[in-house]
Amino acid sequence: MQSTPRFLQGVFPFVGKGIESPVPLDAALTYTVPAGVIAQTVYFRGGNTTGDLVYVVLTRDGRPMRYFPIGAKSDVHVPLRVVEDLDGGTVVELLVGAPEGVAGSLVVDLGLVEV
């Protein structure tokens, strides 16, 4: 079985809109699984430049799928060993939740594989 890796990654500035109000970071952090393909998440890595706890939420078709808290001036690496199939047409996106007015940058790297 052939597989193709896909990555949603980069360094992105953000301004918090409230810890309970996650917002999109960047259009580059949206991925639509191609028709006829199944994708699986493999890992998430993230870093936070601010002095506040923030989080990244991975959404699946607009609904929260996984939350990744990232401490103040800290980082997180989560291997996603419990693999979930993402069928063709599924849209995944990374959003950021942060206290209102908190501004900084996030380094994010979500690894997926298409099978």
C-alpha cells in the first residue's frame, strides 16, 4: 500500500479572541482529503512565543476533534497513536484559542498520511 505524507506547518502570528473562542490561524492550515483517499493524523507539534497558555484545536468538518494545549513560552509534541480515518471530502483545520488580546506567534506542524 502506497502512502503520501501531508503537512500543515509553519510559523503564524495570532491575536487571541478569548480562550473559549478559537479562531483560524491561516488558510494554509486547512486540508481537504482528496476524494477516494483516506487520510490519518500521525503527530502534532507546536510552540508558543507568548507568556500565556494557548491551545490549538484540530477541527474535522468544523467540529473539534483534538485539543493541544501549549504552555507559556513552551512547546508540545503529541504522537497520535490512536489513528482515526479521515474519509475523502473531510476538511481538517487548525484553530488557535488564546486569552483576549494576547498576541504572539505559533509554530505548528501537523503530520498526516494519505493512504
